[in-house]
Amino acid sequence: MKGEIDKKLKQRNIKPTAMRELVYEVLDKNKKALSLYEIEQQFDNVERSTIFRTLKTFQDNFLIHSIDDGTGAVKYALCDEGCTCDPDDLHVHYLCNKCGQTHCLRDMPVPKMELPQDFSFESANFVVKGICSNCK
Ligand SMILES: [Zn+2]
Ligand SMILES: [Zn+2]
């Protein structure tokens, strides 16, 4: 397991550290997007700022992407291999209005965007809201 995680980190030019391995593991084993708070809950005695820095490093290297699902808390999920978080790499997410969980729909790319030429793209969120199968 540890070898696998280190490989994933190195693929993204991220130097494996114990903290990074642990945060990766948390994101990997939860099959949903997690907020900073939710990730923090999985640790004892780890500073929120340390987790936040780790997430920032992950995001800067396209290991994870963030999702603004309108709940007020940014959530994070692992990127697919080869993802560079370009508009072409983005996928749709769904938020369950009942349990508040957000999931990636990795096989559903966001609709093609024709952006104005003088506009430089930074991020986009395409979030579908409804009731998940667990909550039905
Ligand atoms: Zn639900
Ligand atoms: Zn996603």
C-alpha cells in the first residue's frame, strides 16, 4: 500500500512524506469528495494548517481537484491519472441534498465551454444536485 501511494505521489513530482501518504490514503479510501474539516476528523492531533498545506501541494501538482458544491465548504477528490485539471479534464459532480455527500462522476465530462478569447480560465464547477441512492 505504502509503495503504491509513494508511486502515485512521485508520478506527480510530489516528494513522499508521512503526512502526504496519510492524507492521500484518506482521500483514496473515502469514495467521496472530502472537505478540509472531514479530512481533519480522520486524524488525531494534526494541525489543520498542515493538512491544508498538504492539500495545496496535491492540488498544485494535479493529484487532487477541488469542488465548490455550494455547501460553503470546498471539497477535494483525487484526480485521474494524467489529469491536468484543464477544462477538457473536468467532470461533473453530484451533491446529495440529504446527506450532503459529493461524488465525482469521472466518466461524465463537463459540457464544452466556448469561453471569450480575452478570458483566462481558472476553474469551473458543474454540480448536479439531488438525492443519492443511499438516501432514497
Ligand atoms: Zn445521500
Ligand atoms: Zn471530481
